Amino acid sequence: MMENERIDRINKILEHDFYKENVRLNEEAEIEREFCRHDMAHFLDVARIAEILNLREGQQVEKDWIYAAALLHDIGRHVQYKDGTPHEEASAALAAPILADCGFDDKETSVILNAIESHRKVQSSSEPGLDGLLYRADKLSRSCFACKAEKKCNWKNDKKNMRLVW
């Protein structure tokens, strides 16, 4: 697949009405949230950090898979707030039809959905491939050292990013 076809698929996600609706629902659900938000800035931070890790580690995970997983990994946050469904499960369920509509085949979709479903599992932190990249990038994307709500945050202190790392 050509590079321009890969970026077209990512732009189709960004333009997808169902995707935009879920991003909007997250924004509404988090309007008064003082902790980290699950918005486009977070999604893009995760994508860029995962791509840096991918390049640094020579993993050769396709860039469009990284961006697709990062853009979709938290779109089900509003579902978790509403009914308690773990957001990684809700996000994977919401992501599946979007990926199909945007030209990802069954194999690609399976890899991306698996990464979304496992992005909160600690064992993913050491896994090679998209699962590990998404897990680590999601955690590294948080600037706890500069957060006004850090003292109230329920993340364990050893999980907080209190220093820059590279």
C-alpha cells in the first residue's frame, strides 16, 4: 500500500461522522473533568509518541495502524462514564465499524482492536508490536509533573510521569 493511501485512511477516520460523534460525546462527558482528558490532543500525543517509539525500537509497525489505534483507543470513554463499561472494551466496539468504513481489512482491524482492548493491561508494557507501543505511549503522554490536579489524581505515584523521559 502506498504512503498516500495510508494517510488517506487516517484522514477518513478523522472525517468519519460516527468517530466525530464519539469524540464530541467524550468532550461533553469530560467538560468539568479536572484530570487528564480524552480528546484529540491526547489522541495525537499518543500517536506521535508511539511512532517515535516504533522508529527508535525498529519495530516497523505500520504508521497508519499506530495512528488508527491512537485515534480510537479512548473513544468509548463516554460509555464508561454512562454505564461503567470499561472504556477499552467500549472503544474497541465503537472502533470496529469505523475501521471497516475507512478501508482496514480484517487482519489489520484485528491487530488494531487487540491493541485498543489491551491498552490498559500492564503486561502490554513489555510486548513488542502495536499493543506495547500503544500502552507505553498512552502512559508517556501524560504530563503529571505539570498537572494542577496531580495531588488529587488516583494514579499511583509510581505510575505518574513526574519527570520527562526519553
